[in-house]
Amino acid sequence: MKIPSLLLILIVPVLLIGGSAPAEAIPLPSIQFGMEDVEDPGKVSSALQILFMLTILTLAPSILIMTTSFARIIIVLSFLRQAMGTQQTPPTQILIGLGLFLTLFVMGPTWGEINERALQPYLNEEISQMDALKLAEAPIKRFMLKQTRDKDLSLFVNLGDGQSVNNEEVEIQSLIPAFIISELKTAFQIGFLIYIPFLILDMVVASILLSMGMMMLPPVLISLPFKLMLFVMVDGWYLTVGSLVRSFGG
């Protein structure tokens, strides 16, 4: 009987206070979405430019992968890690970071030309946005054409409009996929060459273990230290990175 009496004593003052003072409404902001008529065309142009820049930022990772040297570099580094059999060493983050900085090194002259001929004149309001895009497209196309095989380029040109044009006049939508499959083929060729010495070492270790009757011992477990020793003795990172960077010069 004491508990209901205590609850009644606590509830009655609250009801009396609530009844005597009117509750104040909490102001809430109103959000409206809509389209209005704009008399100044400049506002529409600015809005479209912002939308275009947001789209470019969204597609920036794909553009980085599809139009630069990053794809070949990261694939070769992945093949190297698999050939050594070190599982997740070096970590994926290290390989991606190395691939990004090597891409910056390889693409430095191309991006420098884009900055000088397209970006800086556009920022100084010397050329329009469309002219800047055309001027920026030329160095990228020149780099991709240098790394793309004629056979791959002809494939996508024939799949498109089928008109044979000069390499400098080829459309970017035909050049990018041709560049990608050319990069994949080159990366796989380099990966095959990387695999050969490690594969030979695995075969030698497996043959020795088999001749000694140690069939239950995994050959990869024994060959891994020898792979690491061989890779360090020949300065493998120097040779691999040097060959990768030089492969973009031809």
C-alpha cells in the first residue's frame, strides 16, 4: 500500500504543472526540394559544372586505373608476391601504395603536360572548359597509344564504327579498352617471366625431398627461405621495379 501512495504523490504535481503551463512547441526546420526558373544562365552553368566535377570525382579511381600505368604495375607486383609464395607479405596496402607512387613517377611527364597546356590556362580563364578537356585528352591519348598494340586498337575500332582512322584521331572510348587489354597482356607476359626462376627452385626442392623419401613434407615450406635468399641476393625489388618502369619507355 505504500508504493501506490508514493506514485500518487509523484504523479499529481507533474499533472498540475503540466495543466497550468502550456507546452511550448519545438521549432523544426523545413526542408524543401524543387526547381525554380532562373533568369541568369550563369547560375545554371555553375550548377552543371559542379555536377560534372562531382561525377569526375566519383569516377576518379576508375580513371586512374583505366588510363594510367597503374594496372600493369599492380598486376606484376601481385604476380611477384604469388610466385614467391609469401602469402600476404608484402601486405596489399604496401603493394597498392608502391603501385600508386610508381604510377605518379611514370605518369609525371604526361600529367605535367596536362597541367601546363590545359589546367593552368583554364584556371587563368584563358580557355573554356571544353577546350581544356580537349587539350588534356591529347597527352593521355598519346601515352595510351604508345602502350597499345595495333591489333587491339583495330579490334575496338572495327567493333565500333568500323572506319579506319589515324591513331591520333581515334576515339577515346575505343582507345581505353584497347589500352586495358594490351596492359593485361603485357602484365601477364612479365608475370610469366617472374614465375620461371621460382618455379624452377620449387621443382628442384621437390625433387630433392622426393629422393630423400620426405614425401609428406610440403616442398613450398622448404623452398620459401631459398626463394627469399635468391630474391635478396639478386636485388629483386631493384630489378623488378626497374624493369617495370623501363617497360613504359618503349
